[in-house]
Amino acid sequence: LSSQEYVHELRSGISEDKLLNCLESLRVSLTSNPVSWVNNFGHEGLGLLLDVLERLLDKKQQENIDKKNQHKLIQCLKAFMNNKYGLQRILGDERSLLLLARAIDPKQTNMMTEIVKILSAVCIIGEENILDKILAAMTIAAERNNKERFAPIVEGLENHEAQQLQVACMQLINALVTSPDDLDFRIHLRNEFLRCGLKKILPELKETEELDIQLKVFNENKEEDSIEL
Amino acid sequence: EGDETGVMDSLMEALQSGAAFRDRRK
């Protein structure tokens, strides 16, 4: 399919299995085609992808197919932003971060792993006030479910049956907590995570070998900050 | 240079290895 044919399909309001097939084909095209193709698709395609994701997230009763489509959409967004052009377009659309944060669901471990990795990557590219945008998106998303903004991340970190999710969540914690230049803000974010449940589970996390690198980063930065303090 | 793909992949590798966090503010 050409990029315009995908745009037409997405605009036609297809859903369920037809949408899933279209999105899987789009994911492959976004991954394998040159950036110019992604560029062409992106003009209208990004907005349409976000529209579909928003529609799925707004559905009161989410069927299994809806969750599959959400996951496929996240994979399309990741493929789309895997180049400088797509990344700039995603960061340029304020809905992107909010919809990514809203799609975080500790019960859907594979999708949450991918979302959290995307947010961590976006957080460390050094784009101006990106940290504030991510925190704002997480706050708004959490408030919709009457939760603290970091609660889903700590919940993901506790899931011993999903080690990839645990690693991704610890990466996001490190990405967020090391972002501020201001020492007080770094300490504030770290303490917020600790209060939100991280303090209680840190001792048991040491048992998980896959987390060694991220826990080392977390402790080193905590140490550096207390010395600076 | 704008046509370079793999931007997210390399960011994610830097996160995975911990390299992303070394001297983040220097």
C-alpha cells in the first residue's frame, strides 16, 4: 500500500480485525520504507493514528481486539518516530505524550513495556522542557483513574512475572529522576517515587539480576545528589 | 542526515546499557 492508501484506510473508520491487519501492514511499511515514505505518511497519518488511539482509549468497554489494536498502534508510533523527522513530529503534537501516558496499563505488560521505553527515550533526548511535558501527561493520565502519577510505574516494577516491564519501569524512573538540572527537583522526584511504593520494594528488587544495571544507576545518582546536597 | 533511521533503537540501547545516564549533566 502507498502512504496515501494507509491514510485513506485509517480515515475510513475501519475497526477491529480489519484495523489490526491494516496497522500491522503499516508497522512493517514504517519500519522498512525510507524516511521520505514515512515523511509522506506522517503529514496526515500521524494525526489519524492518534485519533484512532484516542478513540480506543475513550471506549468504556474495551474488548480484547481493542487492546490488540492499541498495542499495534503503539508499535506503529514507535516505528514512525524511529527517525529524526518522525520524532520531531511526535514531539510537536501535544496529544502524543498524553495518549501514550493514558495507554499505560500495568495489566497489559507487553504494551506497557513498549510505552515506558518510548517515554524514557523521549525523556533523555534533551528536548527543551520535555520532562515537564512527560510529567504533565503522566499526571493527567493518572488523575483519570484517581491514581498518583507514578503509581502505574511502581506497579509495573513490582511485577516479577514481567521482567522486561520491570527493567523498562526502572529505566523510566532513572530517566525522569536524572533529568532536572536543579538538585532540589531531582531529590523531589526521587522522594515522590520512594513514597509512592519504591522504598518498600527496593530491597526485593535486588534479587532480580536483570535490574542490576538500573539499580546501580539509581543508587549512584542518589549518592551523587546527597554529596551535592 | 535526516534520513537516518534507528534513532529510538539507539536511545533505548543507551538506556538498557546505562550509558544514557553516565555524566548526563556534564
